[in-house]
Amino acid sequence: MKILYLNDFLTRGGAELVLNSLGKRMKPRGHDVYFAFAEPARIHSAFRIERSRNPLLGRSIVYTNVSDHAAYDGTRNLLDLVKPDLVHLNNLVLLGLAPLLAAREKKVPCVLTLHDYWPVCPRRNLLLSTGAQCQMNTWNKCFRCAAAAHPSDLVRTLARVPFPPLDMVLKGRLGEIRDTLRNITIVCPSRFSMDILSRFGYSSARLHLIPHGIDITEVKGCRNLSPSFLWAGRLARPKGLEFFIEAARVVSRTVPDAKFCICGQKAYEAMYGYDELPSLDQLEFLGELSHDETLRRYCEALAVVVTSIEPETFSMVALEAMACSTPVVSFDSGALKEIVVDGETGFLVPRGDCALLAQRLMAFLEDRRLGIEMGRRARERVERFFSLETMVSRYEMLYKEVIHQTTV
């Protein structure tokens, strides 16, 4: 097969890690693999797709023209050049739906992997402007919530004014996205994300469950236990960094020599980023680390802490930590309940419960054997349920099925 992978970014987070691992493993199986991104290409056999730029549109697909003409033309030209058997779409916040429409016009079958909730949520994270999780199953009240998080002052001002026609416009745009995706095969990395799409009217027949995987042979399971805890991720409010810092304050009162490390990249959304981190002697900000260095930090920590308040579609941070034989303490947000087994591979804490989060961290300081045993079980769980080879094999089978259905 000749496979073209499309994504907004080359390197950024978990989605890009999964995409690159998938493409890398398809090549030895005899497939021709090509990559295309919205950002400048920096790897061999990668292409760049130009797109329209408008500062008012922000970084949400529902504010973008469903068909960005620049991205549409760029994708059509790329399809003529590569002539792929299948296009695998991933994050489309910058590119919009233009690549899908171009592939459809060229009669090239597509597979889309869901990495956040952009097909159903303008903010892509199912969070209300208040930080609470959205429980809606319609788009009747989405505009004010979405506009409140927009980077434009003008759009945020509109969010304060009740104006039903704007709600209807946004509802229509989301319905248009659903109609555009109606006949495409969508891969969900968790049952939770599958349920969300089904709730908004996406056909279950088009949804396929393929959990993300990791190459366990490239991750050492050795432990160098120092009295430290690690938080890793994008420095954005949906990731809940402030809850980790608050738990650190509580724990440090009892164990002053405990360390709390933070690594990650600054958020690109002005509304979500942190202007500065709170001061705490036990707190160490490591900045953005290389992937190898992050894995080394996972191995050294007593536990890795995941405090996302957004309902994650998946969590590569939790998966990689568990592969390093490090237990995970996380909020019970979204798919994390499908990765972490409470009391066996770590602890699940109700979303926002800092007191219980601090208690769970204290447990590892009081009993080092607990962390070793949980870490062992965590790695075993990754080996059994989240191997990279299993993920690649399932995608390969799905590709062949989609191509066969299109041919028939």
C-alpha cells in the first residue's frame, strides 16, 4: 500500500508521537509511507500543505472555512504527485476539512484518527468556559462557550451578548462537519471517545476502536527511585497543572525533601497558558525536554501525575510512564480510566480532588515497595494491552478493509 499521513504538526505532542511511530512501523511491512504537514517539513519524504491565514479564525476548525481553498488545492496537487492508496488524516485544526474534501474528489479513501473532540466541540476539549465538563448532546448553546475562549477580543466580546442567530450559525457549522465526516472511517483510541461521538449522532458503524500503542522494547523498565514526582504535558489550563502544584504544597508540609518536577511546552492558546508558575521551594520546572530525556525522568520518579480536567481521548503520558514501570496517579478524566487501573497500576482520583491526590502521593513516600509493585504491574499492562505492534497490525487491517470497500 501507498499511505499518505496528513497532520497539522510534525512534532508537538502525543498525537504526533503516535503518527510517527505508526508510519515508521509501516515501512518494514512493505508499505510506501509519505507525510504531509501544515508546518514546514523537516524530514525526508515529508511535504508541506499551504493554508489560508486569518488571525480572527483562531485555532479551531469550526471557525475555519470548511474548505480552505489553499489547503484544498495543495492537497489535490499532493495527491496527484504521490497517488496514495489511502490517506490517513489526524489533527486538522489548521488544515480544516479541505484535505478530506480533496481526497474525496480524487476518490482516494480516508481514515481519520480522533485525537481530541473537534468534530463535536468548538473548543476541542469538551470543557465549558467555567472549566466544568460539558454534558450536552446538541450544539444549541455552543457559540458563547466557544467564543469565550477565542483569541480575538472582538469574538470574546460577542460571547457576552446573547444572540441566537450566532448560535444557529455555529450549530450549522458543526452539523456540516458531521455530514462531511458521515461516510469516513473514524478511529477512536478509547471507548470513552467513541461514546462521545455516538452521543452527537456519529454512526457507530463508522467508529473503530484502536488504542494507541508504544514500543515496549525501546523503553527501559528500570527504576531509580528518588523522592520526586513528575508532571509532564502542555502547560495549558485543561491539563490542570495548578492541581499538581496544590498537592505539592500539601505534601511538602509533611515531607519537606520531596521534589515535584514539571516538564512540558508552553501552551499556544493565550487564554489557556500560565503567565508564571507559583513559587515553591520543592517545585522544579524543567522546561521542554527531548523525548528520551522525558522517558528518563519517568523512570526516576516515584510516580507520574496526570491532572487533566479535560476528558482525555487518551494519555500518552500515562502510557509511557507505565511502560517505564512507573505508577501513575491521575484524575479519572475521560480515557484515563481505561489506562490506569486504580489500586493496581497507580491511583485514580476524582477530578479536582487535591486532598485525595496529595494522600495518594504520600502513599508512595511512605512505602517505596508500593511504587515498585505498582510499576511492575503497570509495565505488564502496557505489554498486554498497548503494544505498538498490535496497534500497527490493527491499522494495517483497517487500511486494507477501507481500500477494499472503496474498490468494491
